[in-house]
Amino acid sequence: MMLRARPIMALSAAACATAALSACASEGELVINEGLGVTSVLSLCPAIGIPDYTGDITTFRDPADRSVASLDVSAAMTNLRAQCNETGDRIYSEASFTVNARRTDTRGARTVSLPYFVTVLRGGSAVVSKRIGTVTLTFADGQERASATAKAGAFVNRADATLPPDIREKITKKRRPGDPDAALDPLADPEVKAAIARSRFEVLVGFQLTEEQLAYNVTR
């Protein structure tokens, strides 16, 4: 399964640059200037997103027939939102989302259960945890469309999401003109880049697809 996420990042535009930085970050947050008037707030809360090709699911009456005539139910995730509690030693992030579904045969009432996953990813590639849930949609007799909401929660260790003091010192150290490292970008330091990557977490939510369903999403 591809894990190229579309996360909701804590980025601010040029309006938050320079003099306004203090108004864009909460106490204790580290604000990094990324150049061109764009800043990034390094929050302890994980980013949240839906990996490519996993936000939709399609089922067929005949699994061997992927034609339109065989299409049964199609559904899509939307309205993905996150709430985060970062007050304790374990940061809790909860994602809520809506699933909108459509069926081709509207005869009779019907209940459809669709599996979804919630994965915690560290540093863009390391899977920390993965859980499977189910969202249930109920179609009334004669009804073509149905919607349902679901929630998916995940924990991140606060210590793992916090930059070490020596790395924070390298980033925030004040440099005076004439200092040997005055012209050096601390974010270009491989050690700093690696530490930031290790402290970045993502909570990814998507439909738990079969290989055939994933291939269908990729190629359609």
C-alpha cells in the first residue's frame, strides 16, 4: 500500500513571518524560518492525512467483473478533521471523517460495513502502529446514497515527538555577524534534519483495501 500522505501541515504564510511570529505560535513551540516568508511551527501533535488512493473504495457484485455493469457500492472519505491532546506523556490524536456512499441497486434496505485503517507513521516511512476499524452505512429502501461518520484515535509518545535540547539549541542559537557559523543554515545540518524527521509523526487514515481494490483506484 502506498503511503504518500496528504497531511494537514502546521504551515503559515508570509503574514506570520518576521515580526508576527510570536502571534503564530503558542508558548513552548519552536518556529522555524524556511525562507521566502514561510514558517513552520513544530507542534508535538502529529499531522493527519489520507494516503494516496486509499480515500475511495469500490465494491462489485461479481469480484471477477470490474465493469460498470457489475459495480455495487462506491464510497469516499471526506471532511477529515483532527483533535489533539498534548498535555500528557502520551499525545492523543483523534481523527474524525465522513464517508459518503452510493449504491447502484436501490431495492430494499441494506447495511454496508467498510473497513478502514489508522496508521501512525514516524519520519515519513516507519510504521509505529496500525489498527483496523469499520464504518457502517445504512441505506433505506429506495435510497441511493448514505453517509456515516467515524473516528480513529492514536497515541504518540511525547518524548519521541520532542526535539532533544542540543538540537533545539542548534536551531535557535543566535548568531552574530562575523561568527564562523553565521552564514550556515542550521536546518541544512544532517544531524538536525535527521532529528526533526525522527520527531515528526503522521496519523494516516484510509480504507483498508485489497490489492485488487488498490489497483483499481490507481488505474481508474
